[in-house]
Amino acid sequence: MTGSSSKIPYLPRRIAGLERLALNLWWRWNRSARLFLRYDIDPVLWTAVRHNPVAMLRQIEPGQLAELAKDPAFLAKYDAVMEEFDRALTSEDTWFRRSYPEMADRTIAYFCAEFGLHSSIPIYSGGLGVLAGDHCKAASDLGVPLVGVGLMYHQGYFDQKLNLEGWQEGSGEAFDPVDKPIEHVVGPDGKLALATLRTGGRDIHIGAWRLNVGRLHLILLDTRLEENHPEDRELTYRLYGGGREHRLKQEWVLGVGGVRVLRTLGIDPTAWHANEGHAAFMMVERLRELVDGGESFEDAMAEVRARSVFTTHTPVPAGHDMFAPELVDAVCGSYFDSTGIDRATFSQLGHHPTIDHGRFHMTAAGIRLSTHVNGVSAKHGAVTRDLWTPMWPGRDASAVPIRSVTNGVHVGSWMAHSYMELLDRHFGPDWGRHDEDGFWEQVLDLDDAAVWEIHIDLKKQLLDFCREQARSRWKELWKEAAHLVGAGTLLGPKPLTIGFARRFATYKRAHLLFLDEERLQRLLTDPHRPVQILFAGKAHPADDQAKAVLQRVWSATRDVRFEGRIAFVEDYELHLAHRLVQGVDLWLNVPRVPMEASGTSGMKAGLNCVPQLSSLDGWWAEGFDGTNGWALPLAEGADDEVDRHDHESLFRILEREVVPLYYDRDDRNVPTGYVKRMKNALRVAASRYTTRRMVQEYARDFYVPALAGAREMDDPPTDATIAPPSGDVIPITPSVSSGD
Ligand SMILES: *Cc1c(COP(=O)(O)O)cnc(C)c1O
């Protein structure tokens, strides 16, 4: 793959490696590299460019760089970081190679519609994207040979702004790739267009950007090319923007286009992972390649299935992507007409087992075309088996071949530096690579006062950050200083601080806190043991119900009864998420069971010694052990009955357990009982809920069998027969851009 350019024109030769370093997100989770970029070049500029080293190096005075290139102390640090960087990228001594030497030179393609890697590259909307980003980082650490495939959204998701009535308004401007760590990929012929798709009577040309994530590359597909019709260029403007047809076209570009672009680039994956249904067309395209190449349909199906891994993240039937037949005809029609996959076969692949509505169901297709299927927590695995039992008629749900791999988070990205340093002092520098049982028990020996001191420091940093955000927003565009109440200017460091940050989807139940406002007021304004709540989160741009809940929260921030103890911080994205999970005292999560497939923010909090209070859903159903936080006892009944019950449990736990424990201090002013929960939160999160453990499980249970092409595990759905396609088979060359 070619495509290197010089983004940073004035770099002296002696420190030319800074460009390579800045163009690889590895710096974000390597501590030496991060501290070096942050403090040793231009700390003021670093903050101004929002922690983006490419922008920093482009904007810095050339003279300043020339000075640094002559400074022996700087050069010593530079050399040390570059050496570590090269070692990390090229070492042969990786977990994957040690465990599976015969597989280490193969490639696994990892497709996802969003990736959350750094706030400078806003191509994610929430949990799914952050998980995919953390997956890639851990794969790099472990030496798992992935290549990521996603879409380049020029306008990202949206930046959240609340208007003067607290109503969410999205704004989105195209970000400028030039000061971002991404580069155009050029094909073997020197052109930007790497592959072609025919849809809606036009050819869509697909280009790509490369993003380096440690040892891995991410290929971000792009239709914003001159060759394309203006409408088609917009396909890769906005994440989850536009209507159904737009969405289908995006998924068509991701799946079919993604396979073709990899072919052009000479990347030849042996196993393929679709993370969520959006990417399922990737499997259809591989099926087409085999059928058009002359394989029998049965063999092609068996081959695609054996090599495919499919992860579903959605526990509710309505949450899955599906497309009406007219749309499928409009977008995918020329595919049926010109390839070995005809219309009937195609629609059978996406047929839903119980609702025969003729729509193409992306999750059904993912399951039909993969041997290795999983949900994202033990509980979600069970829910998913139930949901899809009809695909295996006559079977018990427990015998449905869908497993689970519980999500995790990337320690190097989410744990605060100061805790890492504490662990260094306690365990030595290798604590991040310990996989043996029992290792993390030892964190219970950490000194309570040392843990508490770090925590209080992080809490102050969070509150400073909120005030600073408020100040700059006020300066930018707010007319009335009164609005700053809502942005957290009144928060102080003493009260017990609860964090509630997540998408404002109705099932996440932010409204639960407000069911009894007098009780909430008593909780927050107790003169001796006050409590404050920090909210953050976006509502889906099309979800007015969720926007109304958000507005309710907003009005509470300005309600004098709560005395400024409720705040809302705008624009929940990666950087704010880091601050929040590191700086609050309690992480609150109250989804309606069983709507949360896994949840990951509570894991991030746990890695920072922040205990969680949550419904027993998703990962908490397996992760809560009585020592590491609190759980709402399961309730049954109609939605509003469950809400009332959970509201009562929530306030009972806060009033009788959390608040007293938090304010029970020893003579050093350390709440030792609370700190014990904090240390247990770390123990549980660090021992099980990391992407290190998660990617090891994917590798062992799914990737390695898929790389081997093992067919013994195959246990395909039996609810429908997929007739081999009729009609003439048109052979294709194995490369791209012909064929449809
Ligand atoms: C971790 C994260 C999420 C997902 O958190 P949940 O617990 O699944 O709600 C969403 N958005 C951002 C920015 C995150 O960092």
C-alpha cells in the first residue's frame, strides 16, 4: 500500500520520525510517547489543538522545531520514544505469534460502520465505535493480524449544542483531513479510485484513507471523489445521517466496496469479522466472488460461513437494521442482474425466520453467513439465542449455536496515568500483561490514602474541565451567563459526584432520577452530605422522545430547588468520556433490563477505581459481585411498574448505602469503606473487562478456527433453504471493479 505524503513540511531531518509517530495513534496509549508529545514540544499549542500531534506539528514555528533538533535532552527522549515505537510495531514476540505461530502471517478483516479511536477523528457515534476502536488497539498490542475496514465520514457524527430552551441542535462541519492522522490510499495504478460498485444506474467509485493504529491499518472507504455523481459523494459525509436508502447505500459501500478495495490493495484476508449487522454485505460479496469464480453454491456457502465471524450487539427485535424490498431492488438491483447471486437467493440470505415481510434483515444475513456468531455479554448471548431460535426450528434455545464474548475496554486508553503510575510502583511495569488468575487480587493491598489522593486529584481535574468548557462556550456564543448553571459552573469538589453519561435513548431511563423530585432535592441538598450529578450524552438526531428527556435534564440544571447540583456537559465524546469516567465518585447506569447488550462505560469507570451502581443488565449481570459497586435488584412487571420499583431501589441504595459510606471518613479524611469498593471496582474491571481478555477470546474461539477454515463446527440455520441461484454464471477475475 502506498500513499505516504509529507503532511509536516518543516521537520528537520534529525527528528523526521515525528511525522511517523504523529501519524500512528499508537502514541495515544503508549505512556512515554504521550507524555513526550504533550510536554516536550509545545504544551500550550498541544492544548490549543486539542491533543492532535499532526495539527501541533503543522502549526508550530519552524524555528522552534529547528531548536528542538539541536537540544540534546530533547533528542535523548526522542530517540528513546522512537526506539520503543519501532519495537512495538515490528516485534515478533507477540502473544498471538507465541500462541498460534502457524496463523501469525495470515490476515483477519474486521468490518465495522464506526470506529472511535481519538476525538480528532469523529467517525463514531457511541459505544459500538469505541468498542471497535478499543478492539483494534488491543489487537495491535497482542499482535493479532487484523486489518480494519470502515467508512470515512467527512462530517463525522454531529457536535451537540443545546439551544436556549435546552433542545438539542446538531451541528456538523466537515473536518479537514490535512491535519488529521489519515492519508489517502492510492491504488497500484496511482489512482484514488480503488473499486467500483454499480447502484441506482450509476457507477460509484470508492477511494480510501488509511489510519494507523499501532501495528494495524484501518481502511476508511470514501466516495467523495471527483468521478462520482454529487449525490454519491455524499454517501460518506455523515454517520447515520440521511434516510433508509442512504443508509442502505452506505452499508452496500461498506460491505461490497470494502471487499473490493481490499482486493485492489492486494490484502487477502483468510478470516472475516463483521462487527454488527451493518457490515453483513461483506459476506454476500465474498459469496458472489466464489460463485462467480465457478464454485458450487453449497461449497461457496460452506466456505464463507467457515471463514466468517459475526457479532450482534442488539438485544431488541426492533433495533436490527432491515431494508424494504423496493429499496433493495433500487440499490442492489444490478448485482442480481449481472452476477451469480440472483434476486431470490439474495433475499433468502436476509430472510427473517418469523416475520415474512420480504425485507432484507442484516442480522439474519450475518447469522446465515457465519459459523462463528456471538453476543456481547453472557446475558446478551442468552437473549440472542432466544431471539434467533426460530432459525433452528425444533431446537431448544440453549442448543442454538450462538455464543458470547463479553465486551471489554482498552486499559492503556482508559486508565488515568496516575493510577498506572501507582500500579507501576506496586507491581512493576509489566502489570498490563498479566493474564493469570488471581493477579488482580493484589490491588486490594494498595494503600487507601494513596488511592484516595489520586481520585480527588482526578475529580478536581474533571470539575476544572467542566468550568473551562462552560467558560469557552459562554465566550463563544451564549448571551446569558445564567446558562452556565447548566454547564456545571456551580459544582464544587466536596459533594459526592455521580456521573450519568450515555446516549439519551429512552431505555437508558435518565428520567428515573426525576420520578420524585422532592426526594431528589433532599438527596442533593443535604447540608452535611450533599450529592451532585453530572449528565452528558447525545440524543439520536431523529429521536424527539430522547430529546425531550434531555430537555427535562437540562431544565433541572437550572431549577433553583436543586441548588446548582445538577449539571449537563455538552458534546459527549471520547475526551469528555475520559474525564468523566476518571473523575466522578460513582458511575450510574439504569437501563431497562434486558435492553443493554453489554455497556462499557462502567468498565472504564472501574479501571479508574470508580464503582458502578447499575441495573443487573449487560456486563453488570456477570460483573457485579457484591464488592465492586451496587446493583438494582431485578424487578418484573409492566414498564411503569418496573420504573417505580427501580426508582425506589435506586434511591434506597443511594440514601442508605452509597452516601453514608462515602461520608464515613477516618482521621485522615479517607472514606476507607468507600475506597474498598473503589479498589474492588478496579480488581474486577482489570481482571476481566479489558479488550486484552476480549480479543484473546475472539482469537482463540473464533479467529483461529476461522483462519483454519475448520468446517466441523458448522451448524447452519435450518429454517429456510436457500436455493442455488439459477441463470448463467459470469466468471470474474479475482480483482475488482468489474463484475456487477
Ligand atoms: C464508552 C462510551 C460509550 C458507551 O458507553 P455505554 O456504557 O455503552 O453507554 C458511548 N460514548 C462514548 C463517548 C464512550 O466513550
